[in-house]
Amino acid sequence: MRALGDLAADFWAWRVAAAPDSGDDITRVERPDGWTADWSAAAVAERRRVLGELEERHAALDLSAEPVPVQVDGRLIGSALARARWELDLSRGWQRNPCFYLEQSLIAGYNLLLRPPPFETGRAAAIVAHLRRVPVVLEQARENLTGHAAAPFARSAITLLETAGDRLRQAMAALAPLLPRPYAGELASAADAAAEALAAYRRWLESGLAGFGDDTAVGARALAFFLHRVALVPYPADRLRAMGRQEWDRAVATEAMLRLRHRDVAAPPLPADAARVIAQEDADERGVRRFYTERGLLGQPSSLRRYRFAAMPPYLAPLTWLGVPHYAGSASRPGDDALRYVEEPHPGLPYFQLAEALDPRTGIAHEGVHAQQLALSWQHPDPVRRGYYDSHANEGIAFYNEELMLLSGLFDDAPYSALFVVNAMRLRALRVEVDLALAVGETTLEEAAERLATAVPMDAGTAWEEAVFFAGSPGQGLSYQIGKLQILDLLATCRRRDGDDFDLRAFHDRLWLEGNVPIVLQRWELLGLRDQLDEADRLAAES
């Protein structure tokens, strides 16, 4: 249907310019040439105007007589529009969260550092332009946050800003020799101006902290909008809590059994240096690809890009607090190898990084899946589906794959890694409880971080980062567990339908290709079942 195709093209063209930046690697946006961040009052008003027009065009579509795949595309665009509305008028990070402006001012430049050298003229110019824009965006932050900012988010931003300027200068000093002239010469002054603006922003937050509100919660109605209109989840919040608690019990029990089974197994020693971790990951990634094909689990086209570890460059290391140091590629560069930058191994590494240093397959089983799934989805034959993302599907697939690898025997030679995979299952189950409690105001950031640190357990730094991120992005934390459960439901339904003819590899090949599409829509298209989509719609109408 041409009207839908035109709407989708117009929406994605607008979205790549209007979407907020985020430290989440799944939602990174490839910006058009010459783009710079703008959160002025006029820019926010323009976002609302364009979004309203796009929503009207979507509402005017009549797809009821179209084939199911076309109707699914229509619902995809509806979900993407609802996400944009959620960001502007419900979660309102641009009004409530001072951390939001650290992302909007710095992450566009950070993302340009993730693709490996050389730094050609266009990329160098964009990095300098983004740095010069930092003071402007932080001035817009003051205007937008006044009267709306939440103190817990402000305290988190103040902590991050304590060293942000120095880290930025350090990173840019390391980058300068890699840039072509004249941008290398401009970098220091641009970094200085940005660092001074960050320091001034910190002082402003400190001076206004006493007058900020304490509430970080979006509330039950706003959360329901996200769950049922954006993510198309067919379960109410109380059901999600019960699902998370049941999976928590299963993970705890499984871990107890494995710990008894492997009670005499000592933790492996850390590799001597990052070079050994990188070499091991290179071999392991090839081995995992063979494992998929030999076990009949997932196709591995020869053209499919690789997922590799790389040494953390000095221009990136000071800035990793901004987001996962992971180059995922982009829709315009789907063949680029995905890179995960790694530090020198040491016992103080955060939760996930330590596990990856001990056994890179723990990272390949999750981030490596993102790399493959995104590369496949970016080349989907249906252009409407290439730009869409939904953490419930994307993260659900990666989390599902971890247990798939565990049950299929990938970690049979590494009991310590198997225990980590199960321990991470506890974390993902606990995120459901924490995410929901933060969203409706049942817990504070401090309480949520303490719960994560003690119940998983995990290091305090990672626990705090998770709590702040989930409070600022309601609904994202529960996406891993709930997405995985939806995938298991889809798999079981297909298995019941097909009986002994069920082909697990074919199921996975389709799931990875359609990995940007919410599971209820995949269920409708694959099985002809609208029951869960109708339930999501019913819950949305009631909220």
C-alpha cells in the first residue's frame, strides 16, 4: 500500500533527526550529515507538530482489507509513533531528567568515536561540530528543566559531571593526532569550551537541587501506555510482576543445582592481558558460529558480518560512562564487523565485562546475537521493518539465546561460565520487579540499586547505573525477561502446531530476521493468531 510506504519513509526520515540520543546500543541513531542536537522550545514544538501530522496520517489509513504482513507494518508504524509520543509527553526525560542532557550533548560525538579509524574529514568535522554544540544544548537544558527536574536524577548527573570535563579533555587529547587538519587543531578549543559548559551545568544543578522535586516515577497510566501502545505487551503490570517472580525462582533454583553440581570447580584465572582476551574471542566467535550450524540451531550465512573484541582505544576509554563501548554498525553499513572494545583484564571489572574477560562466549551469546540480528534486520526485504526497534524483541532474543546456548551444551566445558549465565538469569528476572517499582514510585533509586547489588549479587557501580537507567527509561529493564517469555510462548505454540515437523533452525532464522518486530505481531503473521495483540489493545484502551 503506497500510502503506508510513504508514511513509513517520511516517519523514519523525521525520526533519525528528531529521536533523542541514548546510551543504549540498540537504539543508537545514525544521524544525517550536518545534524546537531536541538532541544530548544522551538525544536520541541516542531517535534510535536510533525508528530501530530504523522499520527493523523496513520489514523487515516484503512488497512483492514490488506494482507496480514501489510497490517503488521501498519501496526509497526503505530508503535513507533507511540514511542515518539511517549518520549515527548509521558516519560518527558527532556523536562525531568538532567542526565538526559548529558546524553543529548555528548553521545552524538561518542557514537562517532565507536567506528574504528581512520577518521575521515566528514567524521572529524562532525565530532568538532558536536563538541561546539555542547554549551548550546546545556543552556537548553536549563530552560527545559526549570520547574520540572527530579532531584534524584540531578544528583546522579552531578556525580557524573564531577569528572566529565576532565575525561572529555583527556579523550580529545588522545584523539587529536588521528584527525586530519584543520580539525585536529580545533579539537582542543572545542573540548575546552564543552568541558567548561559541563562544569557550569554541574554548578547550576547543585544550586537548584534543593528546589527540585523528588519524584522520578512516570506513574501507572504512563507505564501502561508504554507497555501496551509502544511495546504491545499483552500482559498487565501485575501479571508481569508475577512472571518476573516466577522466573526469579526458576533462576535461583537452577543456580543452586548447578553450584552443587560444580561445587569443586574453581574460578578460572583472568587472562594476562587484553590481547589474549581478544585472541580468545576471535576463536570463540568462530566456534560459536560452527556450534549453531552443527547443532542445527541457526543459519550462519557466509556474508554475515562478524562480532569481534578490540582493544579499548585511549580516546574512547575516558568516555565509556556514556554508553556501552560497542560499535554495532548501522543500517547504511550492515556489513561492518561489530566491535566490542575491552579493557585490560583486572578483578575490579564490572559484572558483565568480568564475565566476558573470563569467557568471551558469555558476551558472544548476548551482544554477538545483537550484532547478527541487527545486521539481518537492517537488510530485511520489507523496508518498513528495517528502521524499527523494540527492546522487548531485540533484548528478548539475546536473552533467550543465552539459555539456548546453555541448554545446547556450549558451556559444558566451562562450569564457571554456565553459572554466570544462570546468575544473569536472576538479574534479568529481578529487573522486572525493579523496573515496575521505579516506574510507579514504589521504590527509590537508592533502594533499587541496593536490591540489585545484594540480590544478584553484582558490583555496586553497575547496580547504580542500572537503577538510574531504568528509572529514566521505564519499561526497558523488563524487556529482557518478558521478551524472552514471549519468544518461548511463540516457540511452544509453533511446536504444538507443527508437531514432529517443527524445525527449530527455521524458527530461529525467521525470528532473527524479524527481530525488530514485537512478538505479538510476529505471532499474528506467523500463526494467524491475533489473540495477544487484541489483549494488548484491550489493555491500552483501559489505561
